[in-house]
Amino acid sequence: MDFELTTQQKDIQKAAREFAKKEFDKDLIRELEKKHEFPKKIWKKAADLGFIGIHYPEKYMGQGLGVIENILIAEELCRRDSTTGSAIVLSSFASECVLRSDSEELKEKFLPLVAQGKMLSGGCFTEPDHGSDITFMNTTAEKDGDFWVINGTKTFITNGLDAGFFVVLCQTDQTAKPSYRGISMILVESSREGVTATDVGDKMGIHMMSTAEVNFKNVHVPLSNLVGKEGKGFYQVLEFFDESRILIAAQALGIAQGAFDRALDYVKQREQFGKKLVDFQITQHKLADMATKIELARLITYKAAWNFDQGRIDPKLTSMAKMYAARTSVEVADEAIQLLGGYGYMAEYDVERFYRDAKITEIYEGTKEIQKNTIAGALIGKIK
């Protein structure tokens, strides 16, 4: 059993760290966060350096590497800045649905655009009336000659206002029993007539990413835009979640580490009652607890990524990684604010923003309750 990263992986990790240190300008970040703007220039530079789609094959402008390399980048970018890092690592959200399918035409057309920083992607899975339940879709797709005609509404869609295309779960067979066997996955360009996106409103964190309600009204797309096989969309999105939850775990891990870094730096400098805060045993114990949680989150996240790269799908492990890393992120960021006291509550010291950005990792890609359902289901087995 080898817990050591390879030389190549260490180089990627170092490159991501140095990129973030150089390009994540503090004043620009605060301006973009306040205006709720996507960090386009930083994103394009990240793409130019190969940080986007590193897990795509080279023929799609990737580097042919794995999930572990992808999450190393995510961790480093989110460690440097929770908001900017999250926006960049999720710029390719749901593109893996295309990548892991057998839709070669769609791969060649769209994946290079994502990897080169020319297009954002999005996944339209959640519906207003269903939330975490994706076993039935109100959004329908019906065949009309050479086209699918799509009608419906999706909500809480990451990159919803900015994505060039969406991977959309649609009910293509409303008579299927059980209903999820009639769900298909279809790629829809955002420029198609009948596609509209509306911002869902002010939210707690991740202010550089748009979160939108996306509506489809008689949207016509070619039959060839089917991602994978008809009626297999539900199974495809479950496989996607097994990969994407590892990325969210890495996002949470980076945010936790970033909050810890700032708290550690502060307590080493701040004096109270005639000595540095770091000299108080209670401070030391807090730091020890935070560091231990982060290390445990890192171990399970890396294991989940490594396991996926071995070609194994393990929903229990990926759910454990996502659930634990997300909880760690929230708890560590909360403790970081506590260590900074009043300063921690102020925007200038960043940790309040790290806390706001951490919370979403417990919600999207399946809430922590959904993760517990998945874990328990694997442990208990099918109940008769």
C-alpha cells in the first residue's frame, strides 16, 4: 500500500499552487465576489495551462490523466481562494457525462471547447418539484422526425447563466415502469431557441458562479444529441455522481485547508493577555482537531479518486468522501472564524467567505442526508 503521490502528481499539485498564488489577486477577487461575476480571465489562464479537463484524453485537448490529478488541482485552487477556486473547478461541470458516454460526435464537438476555456458546461438534473429525487422527470423529450422536442424546467443549475451547453435529464418514456427506466440524457446548447435561464436570486456563497432556473419550451435538438443510450439517463447520472462527488469532496477539502491556513497564520501573530494566541493550550487543541479532520478528509477523498481511476464504481466510498469532507469544511471554517474572533467575522480576513462557500458542499451533488442513504443502502443491502 503506497500513500505517496507520484512525481508527476506532485508536479501538478505544485503547478496549481503556484498558479493560484500568482493569479488569484485579492482585490480582483473581492470585486468579482461583490459583483457576482465569473472570473473569466483567471479561468482562461487556467485552461491555457491545462488545468481544465486534465482528465480528458489528449484528442479532446486534455492530458489523458485521471480523477486523482483533477482533484489535486481542485484542492489547491480552492485552498488559495474558496470562491475563485470553486468557480474554476466547476467550470466543466457535468461534461464528464459526455466524456464517459459513447457519443463520439458530442465528445469531439464539445469537450475541446471546455478544456480550452472557450465554453462552460452545466448539468440540468434538479427540478422544482423533485429536489434530490431524480427517479422521475417532469421535463419531457419527445421525438419529432429527426429532433427531440424538450419541455420543462430545471432549477439550482450551476453555471446556468453562462454555460454553452447543458446535459439535461428528460423523461423520454412516460409509461416506463419503474419511471427511471424511461429517463434519457440529452445535450442541449444554451443558444437553442426556447432555452431561457433566470438567476435564482441572492445566495449565501459561491458568488462567482451563476445558479439559475433553466426553462425549455419546445426546444428542438437533433436526435444525435442523445448522450449515451435512450432510457439509460438515470444510470448515467448515478455514475456521474460517483465521479463528481469526489470533485466536490476535493473542493471542500481545499476550502477547509485554506481556512485552516489563515487561522494558523493569525494565531501565530495575534497577542492576547501578554502572549501569542498559539501559545494557549486551548488554541493548540483546536488546531489539532482541525488538522486531524482535514487529514482524514484528504485520505478518504484521495482514496475515492484512486479507486475511481482503477475502474471501480463504489457509491459508498464516494458518498463517504463527499459527506465527510463537506462536514469537515464547514466545521473547520467555523472554527477558523472563532479563532479570529471579531476579525473572523469581517470580510477583510476571508474566513467568513470560506465559511459561506463551504456550506454548499453539504448540499449540492446530493445533500448529506442523501449521502447517508447511499452509504446505509450499501451497508444494509436490499431490504425485502
